[in-house]
Amino acid sequence: MSEKINTYSLENVSKVIDDGGQRSILNNISLNISEGEFLGLRGKSGAGKSTLLNILGCIDNISSGKIYFEGKDISRYTKKEKILFIRKIGLIFQHFYLIEHFNVFENIALPLRLCGEKKAEIEKKVNLSLENVGLEPDKLRQLPKTLSGGEKQRVAIARAIVKSPKVILADEPTGSLDSENESIILDLLQKIHSDRQGVTVILVSHNPNVIEICSKVIELADGEIVQPFPNFADGGIVESIQK
Ligand SMILES: Nc1ncnc2c1ncn2[C@@H]1O[C@H](COP(=O)(O)OP(=O)(O)OP(=O)(O)O)[C@@H](O)[C@H]1O
């Protein structure tokens, strides 16, 4: 039987920044993230959650250690491999990061256009993504400034899933929303995870209500993984919360 390859495998990942002096913001992080996992990263403000998520998305780089994606060391990627990797990742942020002068259709279509997809294919996928996040087609020609916060985040999620990514990285996806929209977005993330077989979701939040939807949780404190519960899986690194 062939051994299952982890989506991510981190070995002693550290990040040091220079903000007037050398400061370690991630310290010897080692963990495995399996395909299809719904992983939460929690911890207080400044714990290093966003830094770790950005590293997983190749938005930020590491000072030392190794990161393997589907078994391959990402520091050894060729330019072409890096582009292919980026296509497998869908990003969702607290502040949506929609392009304000693009309408909803253009925002969702952007990742596909960057991949050089054909017009008819783009049209089909954008419509499907919009439907998947529960927005009506009449929203497609609207600019982001005419949408509510919850609708903006749904558009951002539609943009994140339009390429059928293998990994979704969500950084405080409900951090700018009221409790009603928070619950809509959390339901949506759960639905995306259960409908899309094999998709790995990694969600960062300091909010316990948000983290509750994850099936595994890692807590970070001062750039290190802390182990808040007595029973550990994965060599003592990853805490599994049985729901
Ligand atoms: N580029 C940078 N330059 C200077 N300091 C940075 C940089 N990136 C992160 N930091 C610092 O690293 C630490 C971890 O930041 P990070 O944003 O990862 O934490 P976090 O757990 O996501 O916090 P929050 O919940 O407030 O977003 C903080 O002290 C932050 O100020």
C-alpha cells in the first residue's frame, strides 16, 4: 500500500524579522497537515498565526527550516512549479481584498484570467462559483462598494474557489463581519469543505466561535505551537478536537 503524502509538512520552520533588532516570530514549527483536513490556527494577537498562514501560501518566506507541499520542498520549486503551486491555493482575508474598480464578475474571474483560461470557461466557472456562495447573478455587474460586508466576503470566497484549489487559506475570514454574517460565512466554509472532496482548509482566528468549526486545532503562542490539551496526535504536535 502506498504511503499517504501530506499536503503540507513543516520541519523546524522559523522566521526571524529585523525590526531594529533580530526578533523571532516563529520558532521551530514542525507539523503535518493531511489532505482534506480542516485545520484551525488559534492564538492571541501577535502569536504568529497570520505569519504562518502567509508562509503556507508562499506570500511570506521562512528564515530556516523546510516546507514540503505534497512531498516536494517548496524552496526548490522552479518558477513554473511555483506558478502551479499558487494555482492550487485559494486565499481569503479579513478585509476581502477585492479590486474596487472591478465588478463582481471581474473580481471572481481574475485568477482564471491570470491562468489564461478561455472566455467561455471563465463565464461558466464564475457563474458556478457565485452560485456556490449563494449570491444571485444580478450581483455580477455590481462594484464591491455597493455590496455589504458579508456579500463582499462571499465574492472573495467565490474568487478563492473558482480555480477549484486544493488548499484554502482563510485569515480571520469573519473578522470584519457582524454575528449574522459570521455564521453565514462559517456555514459556507464548512459546506465548501464537505462538498469538495480532498480540499484542505486552514483557518486562522483568535475567535473561539470561528475555530469551533475546525476538526483539528493548533494553538500558537509567541511563535510556538503550544499543546493545550492532554491527548496529542501526530507525534505530540497537532491537537485533535473530537467534535
Ligand atoms: N513584516 C513584519 N515586520 C515586523 N513585524 C512583523 C512583521 N510581520 C509580523 N510581525 C510581527 O510578528 C508577530 C506575529 O504577527 P502575526 O500577524 O503573525 O500574528 P497574529 O497571531 O496573526 O496576530 P493577529 O491575531 O493580531 O493578526 C507580531 O508581533 C507582529 O507585529
